[in-house]
Amino acid sequence: MFGEVLRHFREAALLTQEGLARQIPCDRSHVARVEAGTRVPQESFAKACDELLVTGGVLARLWAKIDWYPQVEHPDWFRRRAEMDEEAIALREYQERVMPGLLQTADYARALFSLLVSGEEVEERVRARLSRQQRFLADGGPLYIVVLDESCLRNMIGSATVMRDQCAHLLSVGERPNIRVQVAPAGRLGLFRPSGSMSLIKLPDGHDWIYSESLDRGHFNDDPTLFARHSHTYDVLRADALSAPESAALIRETMERYAHHGPDRAHLGQEQLQRRQRRQLHRNSPRLRRNRPRPRQQEP
């Protein structure tokens, strides 16, 4: 239904799929799949189309009424975490290397899952992942604070286009009143980072949980002493990381870099990150005097 309504307004505006995609901006294939009913659009996509096609807000209202994820299945080991997301009143996360699931775009999640599974299972996992996001992206959603290690921005998943759209999504969700996105920059010395990605979850009954993952298993711990220690580490990291506006500037800079470099520059971001780290280490390394050999004096 959403795809049919979108096609109606696009054709009434005398726009091709390519023309609409160029103005949003996004890939033409994304518009085609949304119109065909095979791709779930983000709310920001519906609002952008409303504005460009002068619909009077029809698409955004329709988007809010559609049950996009009537049936989803999470892996057995992750089901408990998904249930916590459905009732959490506050969530604080630290993530390294890949974007947290609650902030991934459909294309990013699809590219990520394609490394692990194939066929219909990819789409099933993408639908399950996106279904978790709706509560946090809705008006009045629970508090969600995430600190991203800079490697999340530089680690190429999919293509430059996927990464550009992912960065744009981070900027969009970071403007919501209940969400804050901060970046822990790679070159900042003295920044103490947790040993791995982790989530600090607060439930309505006041119970606090620590969640982390290994390769195919979720780990939960509600020891108050351990939670207090991890919470302290997280709060110090957040204070020392870039502020939300500073982080947005870095994300925007990264997005523009992806926009100007095609898929053949897939490892550009990672290479630049490594060069920056080497420069930082060089600048902060102690300088040692070198004993240079004196030039020989010529005999008369």
C-alpha cells in the first residue's frame, strides 16, 4: 500500500524513480524496492518524499500506521536481549568496529548479515533487527545514549554508498530528543575504552543489566558491583569523548568523504584512520638524539 501511494504521488509530480532518488538523496534501487513493497523505508524517507512531492504529509501518516514487522524471529541466544529492548527505560551503549543494531540502516544490516548467512535468512535477520529500532525511534522513546569508537565510522561495511547513508542516518537519529550519539576518536590519547562492546540496560523495575556478546552468544550480568564499575567506566569515557555536536561534525565529514569516493576506495576510511593513528603515535613518542657521523676532512 505504501509503495502504491508513493508511486501515485511520484508519477503525479512527473518524476522518475531516478529523479526522486536524486533529490532525497538515495539510490534509485531503494525507491524501486519501496514502491514494489520489498523494502521497508525509514520514517525520514517518508517525510522527505512528503516534502518533495507536496503530499500534505500523507506518506508520513501512512508510514506511522503500517505494521511493518508483524512477524519477526530473533536467534535463540539473542531473544532475551530483544525482550529487554521492548521494556527498557534507558540504554547506554559502547560499540566498536560495527554500528550498534539499533542504529543500523537496512542496507548496512543487509551487508553485515550477508557476510554470515545467505538467501532468505539475510532478509529475515534484517527485518528482526529493524523491528527492535521502532520503539527507540518513536516519539517519546526511551533514553538511548551510544558512544561509537571511531572504527565504527571507518570500518567499511558494504560499499561507500552504504556507509554514506549510514552516516546520514546517524546524523538524523542523533537529532531526536531521546537519542545522543557520541564518538570516541582514535587519535585521542588517554581515552580509556572498555575491552569490548557493551550495553548498560535499565528496566522499569529498577533492575540494571550488563550485556555483551561473543561470536554467537549473549552474556548477561546483573551483579550490582560489576554494573557500578562498568557504569563508572562508561561515564568517564562519555565525558572524555567528543560531544554530540563535535561527533556530528566528524560523522558529517566522514559522510562527505564516502560521498566523494566510489566503491574502488572501499578501504579509504580505514587507511586514513591508520595513518592518523601512526601520526599521533609519532608525535607523542619520545625524541631520541641521533649521533650523526661527522664528515671526513679532506687531506691537504
